Amino acid sequence: MLKIGLTGSIAVGKSYVCEILRELGAFVLDADHTAREVVEPNTKGWGLIVENFGESILQLDKQIDRAKLGAIVFADEAKRQLLNSIVHPLVFEAQNIWLAEKEIENPNGIAIIDAALMIESGGYKRFQKLIVVWCKPEIQLERLMTRNNLSEEEALKRIKAQMPQEEKKRFADYTIDTSAGFESAKANTIEVYGQLQLLSNIEK
């Protein structure tokens, strides 16, 4: 099975690209979804986060208040690194279980894991190829402000807390530009998936 990493900065359209890849027949796992699962109430990850960040980041139903925790870690690099050191190993473990299951399901399939911090965490090294989704910086800023209802200053702080897009692209085997909107991004995604299928056939 071909194991592919997919990454990109905040608000560049990764979710849409993943949706298209699923439609085309790839197995796709969203690392954000996995990251939420590994910190559900009373899990190991949840316990470690509460221990390190306090109960003030919990909602009434004991779920972690992601907005509150996000505000803390985006304002403090050391706390952001601490959170990542808790969550990343648990996410890697869950991803490895998922990859093993998909390989049994279809040994000739293409499995894609989408994670925002794949390069920063070193997780990309586990994959045969890396796709980087990107868009023009002014479009990214506009999308993030609209999507998360943030001021320009708040949105820029979140963007600057991540590795610059140009640097991410240097790690890429394939890039998908979403700047021109849905149709263009879809055509680009279909083209990249075709290349992955060729690669999958070569490796059989």
C-alpha cells in the first residue's frame, strides 16, 4: 500500500482537497479528527492536558475547550511545544493502527494522512511521498479571518506561529494550489492523484 502524507498551513483548503481524494478512492485520515479522539474525556491524552494546563480549559461536559486552549498555546511557544509533545505521540500511534487496518483492507490502496504539523513534528518521514496544499498568503489570511471569526491581528498571529508556506513547499513531492478556488483545486488534486496511482502501480 502506498502511504502518503498531506500537509499545509492553517486555512489553505486541506479539508476540501481531502474530500476530493476520498471521492477519487483514496483512504484519507484527518489528523485533526485523530487529535480530537486522543484527548476525549478520561483518555490518557485528556489527563495529561488537564494535568499540565489546569481544569480551566474544560467545558462543563469535561470536553477540552479548544478555543481556550488554542488562545493559550498560540500566545506562548513553550506551552505550544508542551501540548504538541503530549498529543503527537498519541496521534502517531492511532495513525499507525489505522494504516495497518487499511493495508489489510486493500494492500494495493493509497492511504493518505492529513496533518497540519507533519513537517514540524518529523511525521512526514514515515511516508513515501508528501503533498503540500497551499494558497497565496493574502487569500489564506482572508479565509482564516472569515472561518474563525478572527481579527487580522489574531489571524496573523496564528499564521506566524506555523512554518512559512514557502518552507513547507520545499519538502513537497507534490503541491496543490487552492488560490483560484474549488474547481482549480479539484483539477490539481485529480492530477496529483493520477500520479500517485501511477506510482502505486510501479511499486506493486
